[in-house]
Amino acid sequence: MGSGALPLILLMALVQSGLTQDEVKPVVKVKPDQSVFSGETVTLTCDIQGGGNTQWRYYSWFRDGKSVYPSSTTAELSFTAGVSLSGEYSCRGERSDSHTSDISAAVTMTVSALPTSTVTVTPDRSVFTGETVNLKCEIKSDHSDWRYEWYKGSVMLQMSERYTVDRDTLTIRGAAESDRGQFTCGGRRDGRPNSSQSSSAVSLSVTEKPKPKPVLTVKPEPSQIFRGETVTLTCAVQGEGWTYRWRCDGKLHKSNEKELKITVDHTQMCRCYSCRGSGSGSVCSHWSNEVTLTVSDLKPKPELTSDPAGVALTGNTVTLTCGMGPSTGHWDFYWYKHTLNPETEKTDTNPYRLKIDSVSDGGQYWCRAGRGKAVYYTQYSDALWVNVTVSPKAVVTVRPDERVFRGETVTLRCDIKWGGDTEWTYRWEIEETNSRYKNTDGRTSTQELIISSVEDIHSGKYTCTGQMKTQLSQRSDAVTLTVSAGAQAVVRVSPQPWLTEGESGTLICEVSGSSKGWTFSWFRDHDHLSDSSRGAGGSYTLSPASLQHTGVYTCRAERGRPAYHTHNSSTQPLWVTGVSASVSLVINPSRSQHFSSDSLALSCEDQSNSAGWTVRRYTDKDTKTCSVQTGSSCVIDSLSSSDTGVYWCESESGEKRHPRNITAHDGEVIVSSVDPVIEGETLTLHCLHRSTNPSILSAGFYKDGSLIQNQTTGEMSITTVSKSHEGFYYCKTERGASPRSWISVRARQSPSLLVVGVCVGLSVCLLFFISLVLLWRHKHKKDQQRNVQPTSVPNPSGGSRAETSPLQSDSDHINNDVTPVNSGNKDVTYSEVTAKKKRSVDKDNTMAEPNNVMYSEVGSRVKKCKTKDINTAGPSDLTYAQINIQDKKKSKSKGAGIGDFLIEMKSKEKRRGKSSESGDTLYSELKHGTDGGADAGVADATYAQVFKKKAHKTRP
């Protein structure tokens, strides 16, 4: 081979060697298991397969990747397992030629601690010699096949007569002082784990048991024993198997029982001791304490008392106490009640609670006491009478009302009718409306429960009970208090808001949901009305109603102290129209209902002067002047529903005249009528349509919601209307229904005494008539001064007939009838003048109607009488007559107009240089009569009646 072949051979040898090494990898094997317990022996084997005949000289071991045994000559690694040796183990081999294998795959080994053991001792204290002790070993493990081993110190205990083992419990009987020491336990089993950890040591302490000393007790109490009573002595000592001995008054008593019963008749001393066992092993206790049995010669008598001591009320409980005094010990008590049958005995504890259900539960009661099994009885108590009366019932009253409003002050009062002078305390109970639970008020001494500002939470049922010492009254009936939101006053008017002057109307103010305790305030046009007497009881009565009562009314109520005020009521307009209005509100078109979008003209017309009057209106919103005002007129070019309201004329001083209700309707139908209507006249209603379609004529007419007529002409008439026809009217067609219109009916006014055909020529006649009257008056005064009494001519009926003298004046015939009457110091003269006027032959000739006022003054002087004996109150020095001629508007009937004519004559007198107006006044009233016929209405006769009235004279 050449030199070039040697490197090739070496390279092939290296490749073959590397390939062999890569093919060898060890495997770790574990015995007994990968999971072992602490203390067990573990063997790890590093098994290397392959590598030919190569020998492995060393083995390296790794735990958790770290070398722990770097060069072991054997493939096995053995060690005792501990918890700290848990981990992942791997190995690697090394050949004699220094080549190493790969590291094996890691094998996880888990080492767990052995189960723990715990010792408990019963009793858990220092024990006395001779007692039995139990020690229990508890091993915390899921296995139950443990064999338990006990150790005292380091020595394992062997079972004997005194030491026995029952499963996990070691029993030591008859403990001796030699048993003191430290005890431990452990467990063994056949499977893994085959042992437990040893328990912690428990120390057992054994001491010599001291000699016991019994305790002697006596029943009843040794200081409260009565002659002949049986006494029970008890000798108490710890442990069992004792025999007992008592020594009383030098006498020895033996018993296997710890109790001894003796009957005593005198005072003596007792003590006891106990023994157990026999022979040399017997043990005796010390003597007990000495007890003195004090025996009383007097048989006790209980004292019977009751609570309450006075009258008992039905529904309550009376407590009977049979008093023996605290120094007499424990007793059983026996109760008796005297009835028609023999005495009834009841046994109960003391005190005895007697439930009083009725008056029959009262009566005579006794008691006595007893104790012991052979019962020793006391004497009977004195008899006690229990007087029973029916319990009064509480009554709850509420101010101001059971229905109140938030913020009001509410006072609830609990009253009890009781004839005695005992003071009651009170308990309130409230069952809230929104709660299932009852809330008892803690205050028990207040008769009145005051809620200063009531809220919703105070709503509920309130009851109260009175308490007199331990006695309770009957519970009151529940009073339901309802709390609502703020109070609202509501105003309404009766019979209706449209009144005619002189009628009566009533405004009524009420509080919604409440009616008690309110006082009311009234307002008209926002001004407070001071005449509270009209508003007494919530009613404001206008009787008779006058024009100044027209306005918008509101009211408000208040009650309680401090005063609680309601909200102001909504507005309520009240309209009073005059009988004969001097100012009229003229509406064009002349009806109360109008279609929306139509125009409307309103104006105020005064008979004398329309200046100073404006058209005002009231709607649901407010009161204001008509929208487009020109002087005393108002024009609304296009009506809308908001224009619906009441319109009237108002002066600059605030006077309201002739209110009219106007409705602007958006619908298709309205009703047209005249309001008001005079009694006896005809009422005509028209049903109008927005469209003038003549085919729609049929209409139904309704009054106060009831159909009264169906008309095919769209028009309805009621002849001779009366007050019963007053009401709300509307009509209904196929196009719809009109709004309602109120139609009032007024009474017909009595006709005035009128003067017909007053003309210029009548003035002359009147002047002539006045002259005659004055002449007669002057003559009459003279007759009075001369004390001349006027004479009268008797008439056939036996009365006086006035003297009559005919007077002629052109075509007028005037008859003057004078009737003088003297009544005391008052002179009254009646002068009736009849003026007959011929009718004009020419029917076309109408008589002028004067509309002026004429005054005629006539003076006369009379000398005063100088005689002092005559009364100086003489006739007047000056007499004048005033003539008033008033015209009325022309009548629609044929004939001349009619006027009223009034003559007033007054006299003045001078006296002692002074001028004064006398109390003598003559009134001449012209009466007019008419003859029937075609020209009725023209006056055919005029009657003038003169009244003279003289007042008392003032002394100079």
C-alpha cells in the first residue's frame, strides 16, 4: 500500500467507531417502584445494551440533570429513600477505551413521607391511682389494616392483665404511680407503606388519690323546718360503690342509698361519711360538714294578695300571690275558689295568674302551701275577694280628619270613659298601609299622638289601648289615616252661573276628598272678599244678586293650627244681568253661537252716552279686552274656538254690564236663539249649518240632554214660555250636533203708571192745577191756625166722603178731591185731582211726547201769629212745586207714547229771621186711565193725587 492509502484507512476506522457509539443508549430501571415511601430501600439499574464485546467500566448517575454519583463501578445504585431524594434520575456508561454512551432517558422517582400517628389520653388530666386510663392511636392514612405498637419510652409494651390493646386503643387499668412516663405509638402493615411514623410522646401523670369528704344537704332548708315535717338528708361523695352513715342527735343511721328521710319534732344536728371496699382495701371518706336542723313549733299561714289590688277588668289577668316569705324555702301551692259546688282545688306554681274572661271569674279565693312527698300543708290563707268589672273600650278620634294631606298637622287622641280617678297611660299601635308588619309606638304615657307634618308613610290603621297599672282597656276600633297629595279646592255654582239681577245664587267651595274642619276664603277678580258671613260653611250666597256681583270667583280653604292652606280653586265665572240694562252689548250677527272663521262685531250701547265703555271678555285662559277695540266697539274678523267665552261691557270705573255668552264652533251645526226670553213670550230656536245646503233641514232639538222635538224645517218654537223652560238647548242633524246654549226665562215686569199723550197744552193745565192745590193748602193752613176742623159729608157706607169741587180748564175737566186728616201732630192731606181730556177726532193726529222736565215755583207769605200761647210751628212761607215729566220709548202699538208724570211740592218757612226747609212736602202723582176702544193707549183721563207729609218741627 502506498502512503496515500493510510489516511483513508484511518478515516474509515473513525467513522465505524462513531457509528457504534451512537447506537448505544442506557435505560434506568427502578426497584421496588418509581413511587416509594421514606425509609424504603431503592435500587436503580443502568442497563446498557449493544456495543459488542466492549466492557463498561464506569457508570455515572444524574438527579435532576446534576451528577450525584460520577464514577460507580457497578451498574446498580442502592440507597434508603428520603423525601429529599425525589427527582428525575438518568445514567451514562464509559468503556475501557474511554468512549462514553449517551445519557439515558430520565426516570422520575417520588418519595412520600410515612403516615403520621397521634396519641390521645382519656381522661385528659392527671389521673389518680386506681383509675382506668385509655390511650388511643390515630394514623392518618387511607388504609385500615394497621397493627398498632405501643412504646413507653423506647420500650415496646407487652400486653398483660393491666395493659390491653383493642385495635387502636391501649387501656391501663388500676393506674399506679409506676405507670408515669412518655407514651408513643406507631403502626405496621403487610403492604406498602408497611409502617407509619412514630407519634409524638404523650406524658401520663399518676398521683395518689386523696381521701374524699362528703357534702351533706338538707331538704327543705335546715333553718325552715316545721314540727312534724319530713326531712331528706343527702350525703354526696364522688365515685360509686359507697355505703353511707349518718349521725343525727347522737343516733347512727346506715344505708346503701345516699338519701335518708327522717321526721323531725325538735332541733338537732346531723353529719355523714361514706366507705367503700372491704378488708385491707377498704377506703372511707372524711366526715361531712355538720348541719343544724332548726325546727319551728308554729304551723305557717300564707298571705294571699292580688295584683292589681283594686278592681280587675275583663280581658286582663289578675296575679294571685300566696306569700310564704323568702325564709321558708320552696313550696308547692294549692288554690281554691268558692263556688256553688264544693271548693275547687287547683295546683300551680306561685304566683297564680288568673285570666279574667268575664265578670263571673270574680269571687272569693284562698290558698295554702305544701311540700315533701308526704305533703306537709300550711294553714289556709284568709279569703280574698276579686272584684271584676267590664273593661272600657278606648276610642280614637282624629283631628282634623281621617283623610288628610301632606304637610298637615294631625292629632290622634285616645279617650277612655272610666268613672274612676285612676290615671291611664296609653299605647299606640300602627299598622302601616304599605307594610305587613305592625309598628308599636314606644310612647306609653301620651294621650295624644301628634304628627306635625304628615307624610305618606304615616298612612295606616291606628289603634290605642289604655293601661291602668297592670290592667289594659279594650283595644279601640282601628281608625284609618289616609294621607294624600296637596289639597285642592273646587268651586261650583248653583243653580247656574247666569243670574238675573234680583235672583239668588250660591257658590259652593269644597275640598276634594275631604269635608271636615275647613274654613273658606273667597276671591272675586283676585280680590279677597271680606264679607265672610256669605261664605260660611263653604257656601257664598248672593241673595239678591246685583250687577256688582258679576266676576270671576275662586276660593281657598284652610284648617288646623298652624293653618294648612289648600291650593286655590279653578276659576268660576258668575254673570249677573240687569232687568233693564241701561248699557247693552250688541252682537252682530245677533246670536250666541257662531261658526269659526266667521266675523263678529260687538259694541256697547248706552242710552245716554256710549263713551267710556269697552268690550271685555273672559275665556278659559284669562280676562282681557276684546282683541280689536275701537272706542266701544270690537270686531273679530275670523273667529276661532279660543274666542269662546263671556263678553260684556265694562266702564272705566270697573262696572260690568250685560254679559253675553259667545261660542265659536269648529263644527258644522250651531243653534240660534234669543236669550233671555220673557215669560209668556214665544221661544224660537234655529238649527244653522255652516253650508247653506237647503236639503239639510231635519233637526232634533234637545233640552238638558233630552229630545223635545224633531222638526223638518230646522226650526222649533215654544209658545208661552215659563220658568220651567229654562235650561241648556242644542240641536242635532245628520251633519252633527251644535254646542249647548243656556236660555234663561225672566219674569214679566208689571206695567208702570203712564201718562198718554202729554203735549204742550198740558203744561197750562198743570200750572192751573198747581195753583188750585196751593190755594187749597193755604186755606187749609189757616183753618188749622183757627183750630177749625174740616167737616166731611158722610157717604152711604158710613165713611167720610171727600169734598169735591169741579174745575174747568178749556177742554180738560179737573176734579179736585180733598180729604183732610188730623192724626196727632202730623198733618196729612190727600188731594186727588182728576183731569179728563177729550180724545182727538183726527186719528192721524198724534200727540207730541214731551221729554223735558218742568219746574213751577209758587211763593206765598203768611203772617205769623204773635200770641205766645199758639204753637209757633206755623205754615210754610214758601211753597214750590216741581213737575217731572219722564218719557218712555215709543210703544210698538198704535197710539201716542206714554209718560210718567210726578209733581213734588216743597215748602220753606222763615222763622225769627232764619230760613229753613220745612218737613212739609206735597207729592202729586198723576195717574192715567184709558178708555177702551180702537184708540186704546191714548190717555183719556189723568188723575193727580197729592200727598202732604209733615215732619216734626224743630224747636227754636
